[in-house]
Amino acid sequence: MEKPNILYEDKQILVVEKEAGMAVQSAGIGQPDMESRIKAWLSQTSKERVPYLGIVHRLDQPVEGLVVFGRTKEAAAALSRQLAKNTVKKSYLAVVEEELAPGEEKTLEDFLKKERQQAVVCSPSEANAKKAVLTYRVIAAMQGKSLLLIQLKTGRFHQIRCQLSHQGMPIAGDVRYGGSRMLQQKNIALCAWQLELDHPKNGKRLKFMHCPSGEAFISFEEVISRLCDTENGVM
């Protein structure tokens, strides 16, 4: 059994790096998913015959990055409450197909609804419309593309992908939302880069980071490396 990329593990929570192309939860018979992989690993390495693993949030299948799981029902419930109160901070890196001005900052507010497994921008008066808010900052730009640092204020289905596409700057590789096809089509240029949360047992603030590896990020490799070093306190 292949070991999942575990960044942090204790009796309450488990933080892993999800690779692009893998679902968090079962996507169909014969398709690998993080939940099954982690449970199989825990059953081999822990004393629990059937280990508990609570899913509290998800990443889209073609997105890489950080996911936290609860190791107990109580921990999963506590993490879910943090998400509901928006005290879990989730930051993303994305490469979009538009060359923007470095340093530009903007807040996007839209109403979204789900149609045929896709998010669409709609009127706030439409049935099932939900408000979606995110902020972004342009970190760097070159050759018709830009690297964005994104922070979610709400957690809607395909929110980042839909809102950026609606602004005329689709994520590289995100064909579903207007992006150009990439060689490694299992992934899009979106990464759940940072995750901050309060430990459900002792309340300690924890911060985790995953630097992206997708092909669209290669052009911004040096910029991302400096960004990660700065966030880690390395100057």
C-alpha cells in the first residue's frame, strides 16, 4: 500500500498533500481516492482495526494541495465548526491565462449556482443562488499568464474556477471553465497552498504549506520558491 503524503498526524487530526487527479472521496469503482488510501495506511500502521477518518472539506479532483481530516468524530465536528465560522484560513496559488499587473489586488463577489456538475454565475434572485467571495493578489506575470495568491471567504462548489473564468482569466489547464489544455491533463494550475486552523483538542494555531508541482507552475518556480521561503521565515 502506497503511503499517503502525510504532513502532520496525531490522535485528533491528519493533514495530507493531495496529488492532482485524485479524488478526496470515492469517485467510482476502481478509482483511487485519498480517503481509501489513508484508511488502508492507518489500518496497517495503527492499532485500529477500522480507523475513523472524518472528511471535513474537499478539493476538486484536478486540484493539488492540502486537506485536513478528523481522526475522531469529535475532532471532525470541531473542524467543521471552524469551517462554518470561517476561522480556517485557506490560501491558494493559481496560474491564470491573463497577464495582469503585479501587485494588483481585487475582491470578487458573485452569486453562483450548480448546473450539471458545473458552477455558473447567476442572479442573486435565482433559486439555489449562493454568494461567493474571494480575494486575490497578483504575485507575478509573464508570457500572457499571471500567478495569483487567492484567499477564500466562502466555500462554494468550483468557486475559484468559476469566478476567475467569469472575470475572463480562466485557470491554465481548466478546460471545463475555458482554460487551455495542458500536457498533464489530470491537473489544473490551482493549488491549495496554505492551511491554517486551530487544533481541535488544545486550540493551538497550526499552519501548513504545500508548494505546487503542476506543469503550469514551472514558469513561476523561482517566484513560488521565494514566496514559500518568506512564509516560512527564511529570508
